[in-house]
Amino acid sequence: MYLDHRITVKIARILDMIDMSALLLDAMGNVILPEGDQRMFTMPESVLQNPTEPFVYGGVTLIGTDDEQPVFICLQGASEDIKKCAILCAELINVLLKEDLSQTSREQSLRLMLRGEVEGAEFESLATEHEIPMLCNRCVLYFYFQDVEIESALQLMSNVIDNENDLITEVGHHSIAMLKTVDEEANYTELEEYANAIESSFLTESGTVVYIGISDPRKDLVTIPEAYLEARNSINVGRIYHANKHVFVYRNLLLERFLNDVSAEMGASYNSYIFNRKTARLFNDEMIHTIETFFDNSLNLSETARKLYIHRNTLVYRLEKVQNAIGLDLRNFDDAVTFKMMMLLGKGETTRKFRL
């Protein structure tokens, strides 16, 4: 369960009322409160199986708020008084969460639907209550603001969305999702240009970058959780293989998604056939930049030389050095594809840790 800023403020007040060290954790052991605490705890299986019973573990008392989608109270100590206090806090927070869900706003409902936290009749009921059409061609845009607080991001977003057709909601402490209405024949170039315009606007307004993922379109509202995952995963995958880009279209990342599914061990093994100690001096930053520019310009020698401000013969000389070292002629399409795949596998090995 994701708790938006409005709810976490209310829960923080409850925890502040008790005179002891208290944490609020999610089911993965991540600290929700206090904000900014980056610690991660290992959640005992006993707690996850029976969350509403207080459990003493490593000198702390843990208890969840309910059986279905609990968040967990963690209090320092193991006395009976601390157990009673933990139970009381859990009950108060549970009441607060249930009351909040009974008064669900349009934005909260959208978040629940996108994250797949409601389904079936409840899903359709929320859509009907907030007049969100079940059948309409839409895609999801996922925005990740690495260095901007969510309140500021929402304020900036309110200036760029189409309030008649598009909906936005907070989905993380640095993330927003947009449900955007698109034409039956979705134009991905226009969507990417739209996202680039938003990215440029954010850079101008806040001085920081925003990463944007764009899903495939969906006709039926019940399938938007899939679109939400596509948009979010576009950023996860895109940042690995295209470090200089900030806008990623799910449909355009087919090769990258395939390579990302290759295990880290296998990727490193294949990458080492080309990138190893023997070739380390050859594949310096300048050579890699030359090769990437050559690929970006569709293996066109003249255009690549012009972009690099070098003579065409200099470019040919560099490519021949690569051919002599590893046996791949990058002017040949098949060899170029082989080299690029091996290079991308190396990027996956070194930067795979980032996940939204």
C-alpha cells in the first residue's frame, strides 16, 4: 500500500504523541516514517503471515495495521507496555486508513487503480463514482522527479496538463502518474514530443531533470495497471542503456527490455568477449563515443565524421583498429549488431541496481 503525503502527515502526528522511538515500515521493510530515513529492515516471515499480532524481534516490537495490505509499526523495546502501545498505534492508524479509503478522492482512486490495489466490482465502482470512462483510448506517463519534492512537482504539473482529458496522481514520494487520453491511432512521435516539452519545462522551472516513461495505449480502463507497469519499467530500462536520455517510450525499448532479462552473470560473460583487459586501452572514452555516434548515424561514415568534426579517413582508421583487435567490422550491419548487443549487456551489468 502506498501512503500519500497527506496521510503520512496524519500518521506522523500519531507517532509523535508517543514518547519513544517509533518507525513506520512497509511490507518490504522500507522506512516510510520518519521521512528521509533510508534504512531497510528484514521483515520476519512470522510478522508477514500474522501481521496484526505484536512480534518481538531483535529488541523491537513489530505489528501491522491489518491483514490484507498492512503497514507496520516498529517500537524500540519488548515490554508489555510497549506491546500495548504498539497495538494502540496500529489500531489508530488502521482506523485512519479505513476512514480515508471511505472518502476516496478522484486522485486517490486513480492511484489505487493504477497500482492494481483494487479490482473487479470495486474497480468499476470507483471509476463510476468519479466519472472515469471504462472505455477510452489512453496511455500512462510515469514521471520520476529525482530531486524535487512531490508537492512542488504536482504544482508544476498542474500547469502543463489538459484538465479536461488527463488525470494525474501521486504514486511515490518523487513520482507522478498521468492517465492521458490519446487518439485511436496513437502517434508515438507526438507523445514523445509532448513528454520532451514537459521535461524541458521542468528543467527551466526547477533546474532539475525529470525522467518520463510512456506506455503502450489501452482501450479498457481495467488494463491500466499493465500500462502503469510499462511506463515505470520504461524508465528502469531506459536509464540503464541510454544514460543521456530522459524520455523513454516502452514500444521503442524492445531490444533493451530483452537484454535486461538476461541474467547479470550471463551478460557479463558475453560482454567480456569484447571488453576485457586486452582491449581496455582500445575502448577508451573517445573510441566508445566514436562508435556510439557511428551507430546513431546508421553506420554512415560521412555523417559520423561530420558530427565528430574529424576527417572521414580518421574515422575509417579507428574502425579498422577495432576490426583488427576483435575481428568485427562495424561497417558491416551484422557485426555492428553483435558489437552493440555486447556493449549494451555491459551497461546492464554495471547500472542494473536502479529500480523504481
